[in-house]
Amino acid sequence: MTTVAPRAVRRIAARAAREVGGVDGAVTAEATVDGEVTTLDIRLPVTYPAPIAATAERVRVHLRERAADLTGLRVERVDITIAGGAR
């Protein structure tokens, strides 16, 4: 079994969140890894005038896919906090 460090998952999650349109570059991420499962807590600045709820949902879906593809972990939960709009 391969072990993936939470630090690696955090970096992957932050980078993946920035891949979504409407997200400012100042994303922060926290990750908890328990065996083959991870949970993510993302702080996400959304650029104006991107719709906040739709952008957060796109990020959530994208993070589940990218984190699973790149780490092999199952993403159990993605919590998103909107950090304010960037212009």
C-alpha cells in the first residue's frame, strides 16, 4: 500500500482548485488522510462576477476527480469556504 501525505494532498487540491474558471489564485487547502480516504477543506476566493455557488460546485466536482486521479485516494468530503470576491 502506498501512503500519501496530507501535505501532498493539500498541494494537489490547491492547484486543482485554481484550474477552475472563476477562482482567484490565492486558494488555501487543508487535507486529512485516513488510509485510502481523504477529506478536503478549501478556502476559495472567487473572482468577480463569477457566480459563487456555481463556482464552488464546479470546484467540488473537479477536486473529487483530480485528487482521486492523482493520489488514488477516495475523496469523502470537500468543504469550501468562500474567502471573498477578487476583482
